[in-house]
Amino acid sequence: MPSIVIRDVPDDILATLKKRAAKEGKSLQAYILELLTREATTPTNTELAERMRHTAGVDLTDTDVPGERRH
């Protein structure tokens, strides 16, 4: 399986991720992999609109689907 290296992670961000991983009883690697998996498998609003356009013939405009909002 491929690996990802992330450089220049600010200390406060790393500390927060480590705390959250520990609270869930996970390693940092497992926690970040879960975050990445969730991000990659959750469709964006634009992707959902495109899917609706193709499967249901619904044509949504940019007004109907405002800018991407990720948490």
C-alpha cells in the first residue's frame, strides 16, 4: 500500500491530532487514515449535483449548490 508523507505540519496541529487520536484509542496513523478515508469517500456538493444531473436529469446551477463547504 502506498504511503504519504506530510511535511511542515505546525506543532499545534500535530498536538491536536495526537490528542484526538488518543481520545479515540487510536494511533496517529490510524486516526489520520480514518480522516483521509472519510474525506475521500464523502462526495462534495458539486459531485452530488453532478451525480443527480446524470442519474435523475436534475440540473442544478451554482446558485443551487453554493461553494464547497468541508468540515
